[in-house]
Amino acid sequence: MNKPFKFLSIPYIVWLGLLALIPMLVMVFLSFSRTEGLSLDNYEFSLFMLDVLAERSILTALFNSIYFAVITTVVSLLLGYLVAYTVFRSKLRNKFLVLAIFILPMWSNLLLRTEALGNLMNENNIITDILSTMLNTNITFMVFKGTEVAVIVGLVLTYLPFMILPIFTALEKIDYALEEAALDLGLTELQKFFKVVLPLSLKGVATGSILVFLPSMSGFAIPEILGAGNILLIGNVIEQAFRYMDYNLGSLLSVVILLIIFVAIFFVSKVDKEGETLL
């Protein structure tokens, strides 16, 4: 940024400090503190999360978080790459308009979208009501709400755009001359994809996987609504800790999640140093 315009960044820096940095420092302080005062005992083995995993409920929640995040990432990767590659190979004039359609649901409130999806997973919902009225018979669908399938579907539908966009951006940056050269050297279309296209799009895959994995692991609204309280993730434990004013436990777990996020950001910066797949 040119020096004459540096002052334009001042409001951003101020709000960043007020809304991000200061709350983060308070959270770190609370994670070190106890009722009787400041103590380092909470962090005796914090790097290995032994203190955090001492309770069975927290261990279960952490395992569930990783389990659901991995499944969500894998499913989103398969679907996201298929969508991104299909749009990339299409002859549409404005491909970004098609991608914007996938982003449109993200402009609405997350809770409203999740509640609406949860309603469709109930035995009696708007679709069954319409079909029952049209066909003059009682129609019911299989109930998914409160199951693992419901949570996974909700996570995938919510975070799939975070997988599609980086992969599509990586595909768009591939020089078509490399693909032509591969075909000229005798490779088939399938061989060209696995030896040229896929390796060159791994930046987008890595970025998209992290962007999907992190919110899937740390979120609490989707498993709370679609899981109907039957499925506990680490985000739910943190939310419950703050709700019942156990700020020490909530802050400690939040700091652990923050460390994981910082490691992921560091990994993204190494894989995609110029941020190409995020443009």
C-alpha cells in the first residue's frame, strides 16, 4: 500500500485489536487463572492436551469433532472437486456466476439455514405436507434429525463452497499449454488428469480441506440443531462451559482450538504463499 493511503488501515487495525486481539488475550488469561488466582497448573501438560482430555466427556467430544470433521472434509473434497472441475471444463461464458449460485446460501443466516434443514429432516415437514395435500394421502419421510447423518449433511452443505472456490481457482490458474503438451506426448485424458491437472490443483485441495476441516471441527450450532443434542462436539463443550460460567475450562479449550487454527494457517501459508487459491 502507498504511504499516503496507509492511514486508511488505521480503523481496521483499531477494530481488529478491539474485537479480536483483546478478547484473545482475555481468553488466554482466563485459561491460566483459577478461582484463587493466577496459576500455571492448568497448562502443566497442555501441549499434549492431557489436562483437557482428563474428562471422558471432553475426550468423547474431541474424538467426535475430529471424526465428523474428517468425514465432512472427505465428502466435501469429492463433491467439491467434481463441481469445480465440471464448471472449469464447461463452456459457460461466466463461470464465476455459476460459482456465485453456490455461494448464495451463505448470504443467509447460518442458524436459519440449519433450522430449515432440520425441519426437512423431521417426519412431518413442508415437503411431506405439500405432497400429502396434492396426492390426498399421508406421506412421511425417513427421520434423519438427531443422527450422525443429519450432522454430516448439515456440515457438508454449509462448508462445501469453501472447498469449491479454492479448487476452482487453482484449476483456473493451470496453463492449458501443459495439458496440450501432455496429450502430444501420448497421454490419455485420464492420464493427463492424474499426472498434470490433479498435481497442479493440490494447492486448492489443501486450502479447501483446511477451510472445511477447521469450522467443521470447532462449530457447535449445526451439531446442536441437527444432532438434537445427541451428538457432542468440542464446540458444544466450549459453548456449554461459557454458558454455565466455567470460564477457565471454556477458555482453555478455546486456546487449544486457536493453536490448531494457527498451525493450519501456517500450513496454508507454506502451501500457498501468495494466497492464489483464495482469490
